[in-house]
Amino acid sequence: MKKNIAILMGGYSSEFDISINSGNVVYKHLDLKKFVPYRIIITQDQWYYLDSQEQKHPINKADFSLNLHTKTILFDAAFNTIHGTPGEDGLIQAYFELVGIPQTSCDFYQAALTFNKRDCISALKPYGIPCATNYFLNKGDQIDVKTIIATVGLPCFVKANKSGSSYGVSKAKTESDILPAIEVAFKEDDEIIIESFLSGTEVSVGVIQYQGETKVLPITEIVTENEFFDYEAKYLGKSEEITPARLDPEQQKAVEELAQKTYELLKMKGFSRSEYIFHNGIPHFVEMNTNPGLSEASILPQQAQKAGISLTELFTTVIENCLQS
């Protein structure tokens, strides 16, 4: 019997449109022999099913059911493609655990931990995962630019602590860049993280659960025309993504082992994509995305294709895994 799958998309953050794109790709490629897909739009004002005629039908949040033409639709699983809050910070995961519907991304605690860049780095450092030197700042704290520079050096990166798609991220090259960069970051979040500059090859590593095992996908090298892998580089063609990355066998093994170790240390499920920079020849962890972009042009689908995994197979696997967990 076919399973009813709610494809969650939208969300409450600046990544709304990116999430809609990811969700529509899942909707397009889902195996219709196994699943009945429903596009479910999540906004702060309403949750609704968007039918093929673009008509909206409200979701009952009490049990995540859908009343459609006198029939009540119950869902077997939710395919989470929401980037940012509430899909990537643990809120939607906790909700689905409460209503008893499995969902494709990691559990709520792991989502909350990885979405909070500061907490994620703090959790990984005791296990010897190399990371940049960092400085934490909350809105309302006294800002001491001299201390920031003494801690992380110049240039440095100023980031919103809880955001995605490089919103609220700036590269500060000089002392005078620090305060404007902090202002940009605070527009996205009331917590920020300031990190030392890591110089070297940047790679993105997808890790998934596939055929009962943790699988590291072919690695993607990021070559950006901009100062860093920012929004323009990610979505407006200002970068080159080379899969497989141009790494020697030793480098490839090092980052594959580090990516798998990080995935397993954080007790991930489903898809993840983490970023690393080879600083002084050693891969350094930058951040982890637990709901990476899923458009045909996104990095994780590119990596899956290089591994011989179609989008339909990729999506089928993550649904079947969550149904069995």
C-alpha cells in the first residue's frame, strides 16, 4: 500500500524560497509507485496543503491531519525540506515526535545542537575535531574590538550564530570592518560567532544513511569568485563546484574519516552536508547542515549523482529509513 508523504517546505526564515525549491524537487522526483506526495507549506501564519490547482487546504496541527473533500488524510511520514527555523533547529522535529509521525531529518536535539554553530563547535572540540579559533558575542554585550582581534586575528569571519545560506555572514579584513559586520550579523540573530580566517581548499562533504550504513558521498570542492562561499556564490552562480574535489588520496581519506566521525559523534540521521577547510593541510570543521539544499543544482544531489544514486533513489532511501526507525 502506498504511503502518504507530507513534503514540508517553507519555514519562518530568510531561506523560505530556497526551501520551496527543495520541496518541489522532492515532489517532482518521489517514487509514485511507493508514495503519495503532498506539498505542505509551513509559514508562521498557517500550515496548509497546496494541491495541483494551487489551492490551499489547512492542516490540523493537533494531529497533523488533512481534511480533503470529506476525507481525512493521515500521513505515514514527513519529508523535511525546511531550511532554517522551524525545520532545521529542532522545533518541527519535536512536534512530529509528539504527534507520532516519523520525519526524515535528524532528531530534535541533534537539530538544535547543529543549528547553533557555537554549541556544535563546543560539543565537537573535546573529541579533537579541528575548528577555527572563535569568539562569542550576544546582543547587548559590550563590544571590545581590540579583544576580538587579539583573539581571532584578521581577517576574520563574523557570523549569525543560527542562520543558513550565508545570511548574516561577513568577512572582516580590517579593524574598521568589525562593527559593521557585527551589525549585519545581529540582523539575523541575537547571538553571533566570530572566527579566525582559515586559509586553504574548502570542501563540502555529504554524509547519508544508505543501505543500512553511513555513506560518505563524493566530495565537492568549492571555488568561489567572491570573498567566501556567500549567498551569491551558493545561489547566483558566483562559484564553481567541482565534484569530485581535487584532493590527493591522503587529503581525501582525512576529510572522509573526519566527516563520518562528525556525523556519528553528533548522532545524525538522514542527510547531512558539512563544510571543511584544509588549513595548513589539515581539514577543519566549519559547520553542518542537517537539511541541505535538494534542488537538482544543489551540492548533495550532485554528489549523489556522482555516486550513482538518482534523486528518486536518494529520496526513497531516506523515507524508508525514517519509516523503519
